[in-house]
Amino acid sequence: MAKMKIVLAYSGGLDTSIIIPWLLENYDCEVIAVAGDVGQGEELDPVREKAIKSGASKIYIEDLRDEFVDDFVFPTLKAGAVYEEKYLLGTSMARPVIAKRLVEIAETEKADAICHGCTGKGNDQVRFELTIKALNPSLKIIAPWRIWDIKSREDAIDYAEKKNIPVPVTKKRPYSMDRNIWHLSHEGGVLEDPWNESPTDVPVLTRLPENASSTPEYIEIAFEKGLPVALNGKKASGYKLLEKLNKIGGEHSIGIEDIVENRLVGMKSRGVYETPGGTILVEALKILESITLDKETLHFKQHLSLKFADLVYNGQWYTPLRESLSVFFDKALETTTGTVRLKLYKGRCYPAGVKSPYSLHDIDIATFSEDEVYNQKDAEGFINLFGLPLKVRALKIKNTQAKKK
């Protein structure tokens, strides 16, 4: 019989580094590693050689950067989706684009299974597996953390040392990190106890507030139909624009969030997230929407944003509901075109100006000075009608109480 073919989601981190020899020990198989480049930077440099040395028969290093930003990050940005008011969904958005490519390569290679290194306690196992089930339910899924005898990150480090596999963590710095162009997350180690202040060595992309620039910086971001298209007057692809904003935001300590979140699997977990460029874009788009969206659309969008965030967090990207909501957001933001000016200073994005050819803010109507548009006497009739239910209720209560006396 031919050997089993397994496609492995490979990052070169602790978990996936030890999975290759473990698969070879426990399955009569060929392991094909797949690393998806979603903006990890230099993290991918040693991956090719490391995967082959660890026992993989081949490795794909796939450039998913533009697809990730254009097809996953920006639809989530347009939705205004933020999980539990703080988490900008960096890891959540990256998993479906990587899993999609895993399925495509598995089909090309005629593989029998897809393997991932997600723990049985985490959200990522759900995100990977729901995407695989949605795109090719016939593929078998192997999740070593739900099978093997390794019970902790310390055990995993010991296994790596036994197999002479270099890994990017140590028992002294055991943080689990996930990086892409949108964010960098940190979990594990002393961060597991929310009473512990986040150590100063945690941030990588972002300066601590006390070390941030003492000089405010003004930037301008141009949007077309809810999508960022230019920075300071210079057009750029979504990926390149995020690269620049990450650098600028990092200098000003923008986007560090320390969160205790509710995982999908039922437990709470503590993480520290760095999202400098993403935080700037989220704030800028909110400011622009404040003048381009009418009240009813804005408020309904805010309601749907919560559901969209849950869907992305829960790994439900490839679902009819998520796809339908994206159509709504595309329609709602058709006129969200304009420019936002921000002042960045010591961890904050301050509004410094906003304009749009579709602005619903009319100075002639909103002014406190004399105008020819708004007749203030009209307000009396409006209030009488708007307050009629309250008046009727109050009269009924008063009359009923009077009869009882």
C-alpha cells in the first residue's frame, strides 16, 4: 500500500516543529509541510531548511499576504468587528486563509489528511477544522495535541531537545506568539495569571508608552467605500499601507491591548495583543463613518458588528451568515469615502479632522448661528408627537390612581 500523505500546517514554531517527527513515528506517512506567509516577516526565513531537516518530504511556502489583507482583514475592518470590545481578531482572520490554502495543496498533492498543531484548549483548532470541513469535508483531520502524550509546553520543549530540533521558545521565555501583518499576540508563561503585570519584554512591534515618541505625529488616511487606499496622500496596496502604519503606530505605542477573553471552548484566557496599524485603521474608519452614515444605518451596523466579530472569532468565516453580513457592510459603506486626519501621541489616536464628499454633516443646518434652513419652532410639534406615548401613559396612570382614591 502507498504511504499515507499528510499535509501539515507548518510555522516553524514549537508545536509544528515537533509534529513532523511525531507523525513519522506514529504513522506510515509522508509529511508535506505548508507555511502560509501572512506577514510574519523574518520568522519564515529558516522554515524551509528546518522542515526538511525535521523529516518533511517537501515544503510549500505560500505568499498569502495580499489575499489575507484584501479578502479577510479588510472585510472585517469594514464590518467594524472587534471581539469583546478589545481584540481586533488578528489570529482569527489568519486561520481561514491558511486553511483554505492547506485544502488546495492537499487536493493538488492528493493527500489523505491535513494536520495542525493547535492545542485542544484553543480556538485555532476550531478555525482550521471548520474551514477544512466547509471546503473539503472528505479530508481527514489529525490534531496531535488531542492524541499524543505531550501535556504541556515544557513537555514539548523537552521532546524538541530530545530530537535535536531548535525551537523559538525556552522554559525561561515560554510565550506562545502568533504574528501576521495585522497583529502580534502573546500568551503563556507569566501572562497566564491576570494578576501579573505584563512584563516589559513582551511588546515587539510597539514601544511601551513611557518609551513612545514625545512628539505628536499627524497622519492622513484616505478611504474609498470603507477601504483604506492612501496614507499621507500616497496610494498603496492594503498590505503596504499596513506595513507603514505598523511602523508609525509602533513608534507611538498605538494598539497594545491586555485582555482576558472568553474562548470558544469555554474557558477564559489572558493575552497581550499588539495591533498598531490595525488600531489606527479601526479608529479612522469610525471617524469617517460618523459623517457618512445616517443614524439608523450606523446603529444597525454597530449591532451587526458584534455578530460578525463572534463569527470570525469562532472560525465561521465560510458560512452563509458571514458572507451575507459582508454584503450588507459593502452596501452600507458605499458612500464612506473621504479623508481622516489623526494625531498620534502616547498610545492614543486623536481625531484631527475628517472630510467626505458624501458627508451628512451640514454646517448650515447644525450651526448655532442664525440659519435659513432649520425652523426651531418645528421642534415643538415634533416633541409633542415623539412624546405622545409617554404623555398618554402618564395620564392613564394618574387617572387610574385618582379613581382608586
